[in-house]
Amino acid sequence: MNKKVLFLSHAAVIAAAYIVLTFLANALGLASGVIQIRFSESLTILPFFTPAAIPGLFVGCLLANILTGCALPDIIVGSVATLLGAVITYAFRKQKWMAPIPPIVFNAILIPFVLYYVYNMRPLWFSFLTVTVGEILSCGVLGMLLLQALQKYAHRLFNDAYR
């Protein structure tokens, strides 16, 4: 199989999964409120397995934010936070327990400012707290459970023929 096609296929599946999981969390009322649990954020551990997750997560987050009606600054900053988290997760891919840390950190630092300036959520310190807790639950807990589950089948799921 063509390496570029395989890479793009993996990225597209990851983007689609991100969008579907975002809509699922929204439908269940978990993606809004004080502490947000976004199932899609658990996918941010995928760069541990494949570099195709980097564009997949970025495009998935970008489209999910557009399709769920986020404000333009939220679309941009949220997608960039996901992109930065994915790139650093891939850079640390040799250390399994580091996989959820970059997306947690980038979202915990950047998103509270969006909530404060765009959505007028106050106080700022409370957004730092709640976003961090939500990211720890989504990326740290759910993401690491996903990583553990996928690790056994990673060689089949994430064929590294395009590396």
C-alpha cells in the first residue's frame, strides 16, 4: 500500500473519530458545564502510536469546534492547543506515561484565556482549575485507559510502514 495513502487514511479516521466523540460528549451533556469531559480528548494519546495522529487530531478538533458552533478564537486556540499537544506527545513517544501530559498542559494553559476573554467566564483562576481537572480526566484517565487497551494491538492498528 502507498505510504502516503496509509498515512492520510489513518489521519482521516482519527479526525472522524475525534468529531464523533465530540458530538457524543455534547449529546450526553459532558462537554459543557464547569468540568468538561470530552471523550475526543482521550485520543490525544494517539501520537504515541503514530505520527498520523498529529494532523488527524488537529483537523478533527478544528472541524469539531466549527461544527459545534464554537467562537472563532476558540476554534483557533483550541485547535492549536491540540496540535501542540500532539506534536509534543509524538516527541515523547518513547515514554508511555508522558503521552497525556502535553495535551493536558497546553489545554490547561491556553483554554482558560479563551473562556475568560471570549465567553466571559469568570474568575480566570477557576477556569484554570476546571479545565485542568477536565483534561486530567479526559486525557490522563480516559487517554491512558485507551493507550493500555490499544497497546496490545498497536502493531496491527498502526502499521508503521510510513515511518
